[in-house]
Amino acid sequence: MRILFVTATRIGDAVLSTGLLDHLLRQYPAARITIACGPAAEGIFARMPNREATIVLTKQSFSRHWLSLWRQVIGQSWDLVVDLRGSALSWMVRARRRAVMRGGRRAGHRLGHLAAVLDLDPPPPPVAWFDAADEARAAALLSSPGGAAGGGAGAAPLLALGPSANWAGKVWPAERFVQLFQALAAPGGPLPGARPVVLAGPGGTEAAMAAPVLAALPGAVDLVGRLSLPEAAAVLSRCRLFIGNDSGLMHLSAAAGTPTLGLFGPTPASEYAPTGRCAGPVLARGAPGQAPMEALPVRDALEAATGLLRRCGGAA
């Protein structure tokens, strides 16, 4: 069986789509799957089982990237085409079955929108794929000066911070990340003695968002711009808690099974909150999806993080 799976440009949406792929892999264990996605999201699928190919859709003027994709897939007869972009491409290739995302805004979480494409209820949870080499690199990067790998017996708990986002309006003030970490890691706190691990994507903009946090936490593990997405997933899987802005990294953390607290202000948590038993949002005070990040006090985030750790059995 051969499947063409057309998914997102952004990392967060791509992560959310992994639940559908995991479902398909379980239903069709011998399937060969071709992924079409944007450049930023390519790494999400790099370690996916049964991945035959990845076609990177780099945006071109006049939507010529769709023509390029069509040229690469038209020669194959597909058993199933799953198109989460709702494009005309799905109807221009040979396919025994098509599952195409419908346009328009709908109420509810994005995960439910995606699951509806395959008529799945409840929605399958996202997953994070990484291999032994990614785990080895994560262990090396998180090793303490004394040689004990972070997360091992007797090692300090690792608290991951994601202070960046794809636009400034979603970014919680850097000094509040620092204050929150200090409260969580203090003696008597839920993660006493925790080591901070700071993650962000590549590029100067993301580095600038993370720089004040790194400057204020000189003992932090600086992984800003240093990781592939599978390596980031492996790092996050070793952390006791992740706290970060609404971002692809937040969704990757939840998919990796790490207790994940997403910080929300002007974006709708009802649609994009991290998903899973050990994941949840904390919202800025004010109208949901409209309040600025400055309206999220440290004490609200501390209370939410503490409650999340208790629920997930991650507190010291």
C-alpha cells in the first residue's frame, strides 16, 4: 500500500498531524508513505517508520510549488491520499481513496479538525519519532560537568524552557521565565535543584528571544539553534517539565510525553493548547485569545506548573 500524506508548513501543525500517521501505520503496517510538507517541518518526519520519501514544499510565487509537487507524484497510483492542506492536488492524481481537509474555521481543538479527515474519534494523540543516535546526542548534550547524564539516577531534574515563538506577540517576557524557573527550582519548590535547559530554533530572531533567559541563568544548558527536530524530541523526553510559549516546540514536547505547560495570550488555547494527560495551557488574564502575554503573571504560571507536575507524578 502506498500513501501520499500532504501536511503542514509550520512545525506545530505538522506535529499535530503525526497522530494521523501513527494511526495509519498501525492500520497498515506494510504501507509505504510519502510525506509532503514545508521546509521547517521536514525533521518531524525524518525518523518516521515506513517513510518512503519526503517532498519539501518550498513556497513559490503563483502557487507554483503545487505544480512542482504534482509533477513528483503524478506518476504513481496511490492507494490513499491524505491532504491536510485541502488542495486541488488531491483530485489531480490517481488515487483509490482520498481524505481531504475541508476549509473554513471550526470550533474545537485543531487535533479534532485533523482527526475528522479520517473520521477518527477520539483523535489519535501526536507522537515524536527519534532514534538511538538522537538519544545518544541528547544524553551527551545534557551531561553534567560531573559526567552524570541529566535525568539519570541522582542527577538534577531537567526543566526545559522554550522562550521563543514565531512572532513577538506570543512571547512571554524573558524575566518571567527566569522568575518562574527560580521558583520551581528553589529549595522547597516542586523541582528543587533543577537544571534549566533552554531550547529555541535556528536563526538570529529566535536566539535574541532566548538570550536574556540564558544571560540570567548562567548554569543553563544552551541548546538554542543546536538541535535537529528529532534531537529536540530526544532532549525533551529526558526533561521533567517543559514550559514554553505557544510554538512548535511546545507541541513537540507534548508529543514526546514530557509534562508540558503552554503559555497563551493572544492565540486561542481552545484550538492550539498542548494535548495529552500531562499537558495543558495557562492563559493570560483577560479575554481568551486576545489578552497580551504581559497579562500572564508568574504566580499563575507557577500554580499551573505545580498542578501539572502533581497530576503527572513529576514533582520531587
